[in-house]
Amino acid sequence: MFSSRENAAKLSIAAVSLLILLKVVASILTGSISIRADAVHSAIDLVGVVVGYIGIRISGKPPDERHAFGHGKAENIASAIIAGLIFVAAGAIVYEAVKRLIVGGAIELITVGIYVTVAAIAVNVIISWYALRIARSTDSLALEATARDMFADVLSSCAVLVGLILVKLTGISILDPIVALLVAIIIVRTAYLTMKKSFGGLMDTKLPPAEEDEIISCIMEHGGQLVSFHELRTRKAGSQRYIDLHLVMPKNASVEEAHIMCDHLEQDIECRLQCTSVTIHVEPCSIECDQCYVSCHLRKRSP
């Protein structure tokens, strides 16, 4: 039921909404600044999940007159926005923690806070793991950003839990805002990684080496039918990969033979790399038969 990226995003929205409610109630009951900081993080998570869902919906639209290459980069934009929101969450937590260090304050009903935090961790672990699994199977950058944001929430909740337990054992309330500051550091790291990956797609960074090796392998498997290739260029927009290259065919190959070869290569590459669009420019060889291994009529007549 929730195997699609859209449904996984909807499930994430519901889960994060529940977490916000739990954390807000717990922060009011206990007066814990770290739980409040965690609630702020979850609130920004919710905005991020909604943005990610919108990005996923837009990226799934087919190409149109204004967007001939589709809407894939909507996921990159959504992911960058989510990363920005994570930075905002870190700033809000730092502000609250520093204020508590200066003003001070006691924590009440610590046991309640511990139970709520444990429940929040359990929910977040399950949903973030599931969202990440779906993101990888569908190659969704926006859903991956959402999953990473939720996992950052898991780490921050774990830090909050440790802080509450220490406060309960030692009675030292200042440990609570100190833990909140540690939570902020964790969140900033997650934001940086998410932002870096988002901008890679917006700047048309080439595909990973492993994927380019797959493309080259597909071409080289037909070494007896084509002469060579060059000008290989790759990029990615959301989950959609774009590949273009120049293919050198024997000079005496017919248009039909060249067309069949291009179709075969496109299908082979698309089978290995999902969501791929391949564009091939065909060029004739320069009749340097002594450097060519292709079996063709020109080579047979060469001395």
C-alpha cells in the first residue's frame, strides 16, 4: 500500500504530526528545553516532509511544452529547501538552549519526558528507515532528504533521552540545555549532507563513477559492431538520468544498421540504470582500418 514514494511521504507526514503532538505535550509537562528543542525540530520536519511531498508530486509530472525534459529537478529544489529548514531548526535549538543556560530553570516530571522520548524514537526509527528504503528503491531525492531529516530527529531524540536520564540521576538541570546544543550540532551535519546532494543535481553534476562504468560497459560489449565512442556526458534531475554520447560507426554502415545499434544501446543502458534518457549522436569512422577491430567491407578490402 505504501510502496510508492507519494504514499511513503504521506505516511511520513502523519508520523511527524504525531511526534510533534507528543513532544509539545511532554515539553509543557516537564519544562525541558531539550524536549522543546526536539519538538521544534519535528515541527520543521513536518514542513520539510510537506515540501518533499509537493516536490515528489511535481517531479512525477510528464514533460510538457515549457518543460521538455520533465520536472525532475523539483525534487532537487524540494531537497534543498528541506536542508535549509534543517539549518533553521538547528538555529532555533541553539537559541533556546543558550537562553536556558543564561536564565536557568528546573525540569519536572522527568519520567514522563523519558517515556515520551522513547516512544518518539521508536516511531521515528521505523518511519525514517521505511522512507529511506522506498527512497532508494524509487531513487527519490526528496524522499531521501525527508528520511535523513527524520533520522536526524532520531539522533536528536536519543541525545535528549540521554540528557533526561542524566538529569534524573544527577539532579543537574544544566545538562538539559547542554544536550540541546549537541542536538543542534547533529542537525547541522545532516543539513550539510542533504544540501550538498541537492545542489549536485541542480548544478548538473555527472553520475557516480559506478553508473558511468555501467554505461561504458554496455557500449564496450558491442566492440565488434561499433568503432568507438566519445563525448560521454551524464547528469541527473531528481530520479531521472540523462546521458548523451557520440557513437562512431563503420563508414559503410547503413542508416538502418546505425539506428538498430543506437536502439539496442539505449535499451541496454535503460535496463541497467532505471529512469534513464539516452541521446546518441552517430558519426562515421575515418577509415583508419589498422586501428579498428570492426569487421566491415572496407576493412576486408584494406591491404
